[in-house]
Amino acid sequence: MIDPRLPRYLKVRDFVAQAITHGEWNPGDAIPTESQLAKMHEVSVGTVRKAMDLLVAEGLVDRMHGKGTFVRRSGFATPLFRFFGHLSQNGTILVPHGRVVERRRMTPTPEVRAALELKPGQDGIRMKRVRMRDEHIFLAEDIWVSAERFDGIMDIDPDTFEPLLYPAYETHFKVVVTRVEENLSLANDAAMAKRLGVMEDTMLMEIKRLAFAKDGQPVEWRRSYCRAMDFQYKVVVR
């Protein structure tokens, strides 16, 4: 329910955000024009434009010049793979092949329970996954989701998860990931080193990611490891 005390532009913003959250408009769908929204809400086009500016900044919609405003599609590969040297000759990101090697319903660790905001007694689904380049494993992942929200994921052919999990979440569970948070650190982890096929004392780069759905709820926690020497980082500050 939209708070009637809000400024008009925030009412329009909340109307659009709620429509996206409730699935009335899906990723890639065009939303009504600014003129249509202005007429619908009995406000000026300038007020609607202010709401749209906020929605663009929040990552819920994209403006396409001359075409309109569309519900944003998630940039599934960008957050994680910008850290690795998987670029084609034209500079686009190449998503390496992945494989889910294990799936289990189990009690989550305290860290996972807190991150996914699971209640006591709620189970999680843990997936072990590897990423390969030229048939060599370079990334090992532990991925957790709520067993309740992703009921049935154990019965899905794991081949349908590849090369990326988020499209499968959307297709099978109507869960659209719109935001991720990542934390990076150096670590030693013998089990992950073994999965990567390297010496147990090899220095690894640990990337923890928490993914959020368009309703703002955390839906996936993952921990990824690679050899620190394979990790690259580049940032441009303007």
C-alpha cells in the first residue's frame, strides 16, 4: 500500500516499484510512458520524470532513447566475472562453463541463516558448483538458497542451470535478482583448494556474494574461490 503522505513523485515511484515487484511488469517489459503515468496519477510530466530518475538510479528500470522505459534485466555475468580475464577481443565478458556437482537440503550455517534471513528450523539448499575454462576448474562455489522459496529446485535437471543460475531462478521460481553485494578477501581453505585441484596451502581469493530479489529480500548467498594469482582487479575513477 502506498503511503498517501508521500510527495507525489514518491507515490509514482512506489506505484511503479510495486507493479514490478508483484510481477505486473517483467524484466524487458515496457512500462507506460511518462505522459500516461502523469494522466493516471493526475500529476505533471515533470513529477513523473522525477520518479523515473529515481527508479533508474535504483536500478529498477532502464531508459532507451527513442524507445521508452523498460524493466531492467539483470546483468547476470557482470558483477563476478569482471574480476577475471574472460574478455573477448571486442572487450565483452565471456561467461565460462559451469557445472553443479552436488545439491543437498540441509541445515544452513549461522552465517548463511543470518544472510538469507531464515527462521530457526528453516532448511536451505546447498549447491556445490565449479566453473571451468578450457576444461580446467578455475572457480569453486558454495551456493545457498532457501528451501522454502526454491521448493522443487532439487528435482530440476542441473543442466538447465547453465551457464548462469539467475535466469533459472526467474524461469522456475519467478525470482528476479536485481542487486548483489560482494565482499572480497584472501583466504586459505583446504577443501576449496582440493576442489580447484591445487595445493592445500595455496592462497585463494574468496568472493562472498549476497543476491537480492526485486522485493528487496535476500535470495541467494554464495562463496566463490579461485587462486589468488588468477584474480585481476581494475577500477576506473572519473
